[in-house]
Amino acid sequence: MARTRTAPRPKVSSPRPPAAAPIDWRRVAYHTLVSRALDDTEEQTNRNRALVPKDHVVLYQFSARGHDVAQAILASLLTHPHDGVGAYYRSRPLLLSLGLGIDDGFASPLGRSGGFSDGRDIGVVCNFPNPGGPTVLPMAGDVGSQYTPVAGWAQAITYHRNVLGDRAWDGAIAVSLGGDASVATNGFWSALTMATTLALPMLFYVEDNDLGISVRGDMQTPGGNIARNLAAFGELFIRDGDGTDPADTAAQLSAAVEHVRAGRGPALVRLTVPRLSSHSGPDNQRGYRSDAEIADDARRDPLPKLRAFLVPAHLSEAEWGAIEADVARDVALGLDAARARPAPNPATVRRYLYEEPDAPDDAAVGGLRASERAALVSVETASEDGEVVRFQEAIRRTLRHELDVNPKLLVFGEDVGVKGGVHLVTEGLQKQFGLGRVFDTSLSEEGIIGRASGLAIAGLMPVAEIQFRKYADPATEQLNNAGTLRWRTANRFASPMVVRMPGGYGKDVGDPWHSLSAEVLWAHAVGWQVAIPSNAADAVGLLRSAMRSPNPTIFFEHRSLLMTSDGSTRYPGDDYVIPFGTAATLHEGDDITVVTWGAMVHRCVEALEQTDAKVDLLDLRTIAPWDKARVLESVQRTGRCLIVHEDTRTAGFGAEIGAVLAEQAFWFLDAPVARLCVDDVPMPYHPSLLAAVLPSADDIAARIDALVRE
């Protein structure tokens, strides 16, 4: 895999930060007490589950007791309407402090309608669009997965400010919250690399309770102190303090926030806090912690320390009592309102896998608005007088045009900048559009896709490249999370992006690492569109549709087509689009239907020259969605079907097509549905081995003839 020196990073202007507001200690006290009351109510209800209605029990209960004071202080410092926050499962105090209603704070863990996900996700897997205030990005249930999307939001701040010239983003910052165990994850280190090498306006806030469920902190990072271990990072402003001490917490967080808002680069704050509960409701910490350890944490409870800090220096006894009374009243009202909400409507559970037709312009946070997409010219008729271009050049031209007409589109990945990509698809784009819009990334596929999610949620259209299909494996977590994001948040957020992913066999060569197809994985991944063009014109139309879509798309670029002239066609025009889910009929016939996609299309076309059978040849072009109607119509007319693909046989996408035909066209079939594909072996390297496993034109023609004779 080729590596080059990265180009100098673009200069980042240093905005003038807004004047830091003094901490509103009354609000800190109020939200800490609210959070504590919510935790206490849920835990007491769960302990007495035999005595309460079943739907009052929280199935996945996570307490934030001990973490609450510091989070309330941090929230008071997040005052910019474009601040972005990446949370985790103990972050409810922060959300309450940013404006989450108490009824939503209760209703989400109860799985009631509304809330974070309308009952679709665990109640602590949070998000908060928060119009006019800081946005809490949709979290996922994976530990550490919050970091790279936050880095993407941080980069979006600089993009909005420096590339788009939107001064409303001046002084905005991105903040990621995580526990001490999360600093061992790939996501943390990838985000740290991005933030420090690009001087992003990002704050890492690590709540260190010295426990990753039962595993101590010194198993997550040497010595158990991530702040001390990162001292050598000269590009990172670091503070380390006591999260149970309100004054120290305020000082450390204020210094870090001020540093980041001033444009002086990223910061990390580690605060030690106690975990005043088991890891979660089902967990029993007494199985791995001694009574003395639990009692020691109880003595470090930050709530009594907050009261002692505020009374009488900032609040009188009467004022503290009034706050407690307000909290008791508001929590009771919120609990009643949450429990009065109905359960989610099962009839809606299949909604929001993709954007729905005629959705309001601002229905979900993320990607281009519908009005912005509509302003881009699109035609579905290809120009007939364009010059002949190869597959590779067609993609480059399409990227170039969309970069030209859509200022919110940006292209990035490993080696896509100065080098122009390992297949030279992006050659020249950085020189034309600059480092801010076409740029190289660090070698982290999780970072590439997580970054893309954050950029998309911040209203941009990221086009990310994964160098080869196999290299997407480390990004699987982020890819799956991006696909389900709209559904998981009940259409509150979306993460439209295009992931360009070369794969498949090369010109006379293969191997298990660069030649993987396995496209069925992304057809199975909920929420993704999957395009696999077989020629230059289709590549143009599908890629442009993907870059203007409100849904995330895997755009599969076959290596054989990138390396040869097999996919060459006339350039169909700068406005040409192909709607997803529309197959192309390449040859008409009534004897048999052949269904294929990608580079196998060319072998099927060659096979037609070796058979007298009248073949209806369909190029699916997209497999998510796929054109079921056209395939069914053809098979019902011909009575026979051969499916040809490059992925392996077992559970390849051909099996899905075959199953649909068996269910919906069985009585029309005159022969069993057949598949011709790669046996269940990795793609081999030597040409003779490659030829032994790939369907050839001879193989395809022979199978067509055999099926027609049946």
C-alpha cells in the first residue's frame, strides 16, 4: 500500500472566543440534584420491581452518581450554539444541564414514546438536537465510538469557518466525554491523532472512576493516568484534577475550554470521580469490590462537597433548601409525565431507515437540506455526444464537478491528496480545490468514517475513501452506526455520506487483502445504499446521486475497471444522475434471465457471444436497494434465471435474489434458479489460481446453455 508524506495542513484561523460567562452555581446545584434524583428513583424502582408495575422498571439502568457535579459544571461552559458534544452512557447530567427535559430524561430509559429514540434504543444511548444550543451528537452503544465523530464535528467547525466563511462558527468547540476505560479504544487514539495533528478545536473530557466495569484503570492505560501518559504531546493542552472538588473542577475545565475556544488547539482534562453505584442495574459490584472500596468512594461523593462549597459562600441555607424543593417538585412532575406517555407505536418501527419522501427541510439534523439538494441540477438522460472516458476518469470528473457546484462537499482519505489516490482517481483535485476540501488522513479507517459522521451531522457532505474493501474492516463499527443513525434517533439525526471503496480482483491478479468483494455485508447493513457500477456512465450517474442523497452510500469501485478500459463509455454529462434501485437491461431475450453487477457484467456480455440462447441480461447497478420488480418481471417471462457474481457463494447476495424468486416467482420457473460465483475461498494471488475461482465467460456461457436445455 503506497504511503506519501502528507501535504502541509491548511492554516486554521484563530477566532476570538466569546467572553467566558461566570459559572451559574445555582444551575449547577439544581441539575446535579435533578440527576441524582433520577438515578435514585430508577435504582429504587428496580430494587422493588416486584412491588411496582412492570413498565416502571428500567431494563438498562446506568447511574451517573459521582459523575454529576463535574458534568453540570462542564455544561455551564458550553454556551456556543455550534458547540458539539459526544456523550456516553453516564452523560445524562450533562444533557439535563444543556436543556433536556426531566420527562425526556425519565422517558428514554423507560422506553416510552418520544425521548432519545422513541423506544428504539437503550435509554442511555442519547442524542439531543437542542436548536439554538449545543448539539449532543448521537452516541452509540460501543465504548469509545463517540470520539471520532466528535473530531469530525471539530473539523466541521474549521470548515464552516475557514472554507465557507461562516463567522457564526467562530469560537465553537467540540467536546467528547468518556470514562477511563474508553482511553484504551481505537476511537480515542484515532481522534487524538486527528485533533493534535490538525489543531482541531476539541476537548477530551475523561471521567476517571478507575473502573471499566470491574477492570481497574491501570489495565486501560499504563499507571492508570491518561493525562500523565500524554504529557509528551506538545500539541495537547492537558489538565488533571479532582472531579469531586467543585472549585478544582471549575478551574480545570474553564482553563481547557478557554484554551480551545481561543483556537490554540485541542485539550484534554482528566478528572477523578467516584462510581457511587454498580456499573449498571444488572451488575453487582460487590462481586469485585470490597466493602472498604465502596465506602471509600462514598466518602468522595461530590454532592456534599458541592453543598459545602456553595453554602454559605454562594447560597444561603434557605436558598439551597428552595432548590431542593424545586427539584422535588419538578422531578415528581417529570416522572408522572414520563410514565403517562404511551409505549412506542409498533406500526412505526420500520420507519426512518432512510429519509422519507417529502420530508420537511429540517426534519433531521445532518447533511444537506432538501432545498440545497434540489438546487443542484439533475437530469436522468445521458448526453450522447460526450467523449469516451475510462471508469477512473469518469469518477474523477464527477467528483470535480460536484466539488465545483457544492461548497459543502469535501473529499478525503489515505493518500487522496498529493498522490491523488492509489488508483489516481482523485489526481489533481487537491491542487484545484485546496487542502481544506481535498485532504489526506491518518491511517485509521475508524477515524475516516467516524470523522465523516461528525462532518455529515454538522451539515456537510463528506466523500470518504477507504483504499480497498478489506481495509474497511476496522471501520465496521462506525459504518454500522452511521447506517442506523437515522433509525436509532427516530429521524432526529442523519449521517449522509459517500464511502468510496475499491475492491474486487485486479487486472490478472488477486489476493485476499486487496481483491475482496464481500459487498453483501453492506447490503445487509441497515440504512446503507450500495452502488456497484459496471461502466463509466453508470459510475457518473450513481456517484452523483449518492453525493446528493440524504442517505449514506457505499460506492463500490471495481479494481479491474479502474485498471483496464473495460468500463469505458461516453461521458454522460455533468448533471447526469441514475436513481438508486433501477437495473439496466443490457440485452433482451426470452430464454433465460441473467442477473449480475460490477465487473462480472463484462464477462456476461462476452458469454453472450458464445451462446445462441436469447438472454435477458440485467445489470443491477445497485444492490441496496435492488430492482426486484425488473428481475421478477424478466424471470416471470423467461422462466429461468442465472445469477452471476464475484462474492463467495454462501450467503452472497445472489442467495437473496434466489430466495425472492423462490417466494415470488416459483410457479413461473421452468428450471431451478442457478448461481455462478466464487467458491467459499479467499481470492488467490497467482493468475492460474485466480482463473480457477472466478466465473469466466466460458463458464457463464456453458451454464446458460445447460439451463436453457433443462
